[in-house]
Amino acid sequence: MKSKPMESKKGSRRVRLVQFAGRTGGRDYQGRSWVYMLLSGQTRGLSLGVNLSPSGVCDYRCPYCDTPKATALDLVPVDVPGLASELEATLEFIASGQVLRQPGYSRFPPELLSLRQVMLSGEGEPTLCPNFVDVVETLVHARSRGRYPFFKLVLETNGSGLERPEVQQALELFIERDEVWVKLDAGTDQQFQFMSGVDLPFSGVLSRILELGRRRPVVIQSLFARVNGSPPTGCEIDAYLGRLSQLQEQGAVIQRVQIHSVMNSIASSRCSHLPLASLSEIARLVRRKVGVEAEVF
Ligand code: SF4
């Protein structure tokens, strides 16, 4: 799953973090293997990410994804002691204010450079990580020691691995303020199969979101794009809104919906950026017809 880098205005200059050297899709590893920093549009501030899938293993093939995809055979367990050490060093880097003097970051206002969250994310699908529970335990342990200001945990997932016992076990460690962001880019089987790039049943995804949403609030993350030059049709948007309503009626709690589009930098001939006005209209419909908070980033 991919978070979107943020732009900032200082004076009249717009600064795009993704342009900085050593970054992957806006992610700043600074020589680390597992932990990166990201100024994220979703959180309007600084996030730390934990890359649970360095080889880019994902069971989806979204047509807009810019990460080369590996197969399940390339699954690599996270080096948990290495991750813990990188996490500690990066938390210290932020808490001590060193980040404020870092080239590139110094042009952002300090209030954007306090830590908002630690994300379980990566170049591929994080819930496929073979030692997912160990990683979550490490993050929870780092937080519970209280050496740094509180940070919430966010799992950003396509939802395919939510049923795995080890993922369920790990989610038991999440507290109320932690969040799970699940991808839902479609309202119909056909749309789902195009947007995910795989021939999996849409009903399976919906039932996993439902199960999760009955246990804890879920954040829905939805990408809309022009497909072969055409925006989503009214029928497709209605079907999407209908799925959200249905999930709620069946007992899922949807905390909010995040609406976004393909970045221009990775647009392809099949999927390209949908203008802000269209995204805002979809968000308005979510608020009005589903009754859930919706934001565009
Ligand atoms: S779910 Fe889609 S966007 Fe996310 S990593 Fe997999 S292929 Fe890329």
C-alpha cells in the first residue's frame, strides 16, 4: 500500500518531497532498511513508515501501482532487532529536533514535523509479512516504554490478509486510537477486478472489511482515476456508495473515508489523475448519502 507524499508552501515556492534524493515514492530512508520518514498528505504531517515488504510482494496488481511486484516466493521476514534499532534512532532523530535542521525538511513549518503516526506499510502488502505479529509487538513495546511522545499505529492494507490468524492476533494489540486503513476502490466485481488487477471475488474483500469493521472502526481508503481517459461513471460511483452503506447497515463502523487519485508522476495510459473537483464531489456524496466523514488528499 502506498501513502502519498505531501507538498508544502513556504513563501511562494511549492516543495515536493518526492523530489528529494534517496527517496522512494516520497519515502525517506536515509540509509535505513526498514524505517522511513514521510510527509504524508493523509495525516498532514510527519509519519514514520515500517516497510514490511521490502521486496514488494503483493497479491494485487493495481494498474496504477508504481512498485515492481515480486511473488510470494520472495517473502522476506522483517529483521526485528534491526527494525527496533532503526525505529529507536528515528524516533530520537525526530524528538531531538534534528529533523528540523535536515536539508529539505527545514523548509517545512515545525508543526508539520512532529510525529503523527507510525505506519505498517511498505513497497507491497504488509499483512503478507511472515512475522507480522513480531513487528507489531516491537512497535507496541517501543510506544509503551514512553520515551517519546505518544504515536498511534496505522495499518495500511489492501485487506487481503486481514483473515490471517497472525494478523488478527496482531490487531488485538492495537488500542482504540490506532487505525486500520483498508483499500476499497470499487463498487462492482468488474471495477474491483480492474482496479486490483487480479481475478479475486469482490465479496471476499467486502466480507473481510465487514468483519474488521464489526470489531473496530475502519478507515476506508479509495482511489478514483480516469480509466482509459474516462472518469468513473455515475453508476460506478453509486455502486461504490451502495457498498459503503451496505457495510454500515451490516454492522461495520466506518470511521472516515479517504478519497484520492493517481499521482500525475505515476499515471499510465490506463489510469490517470482525476481532478480535485471530481474527488471533492465523490467525498460530498459519501458525506451526504452514506453519512460518513470523507476527506480528499
Ligand atoms: S495493493 Fe495495489 S497499490 Fe498497494 S502495493 Fe499492492 S499493487 Fe501496489
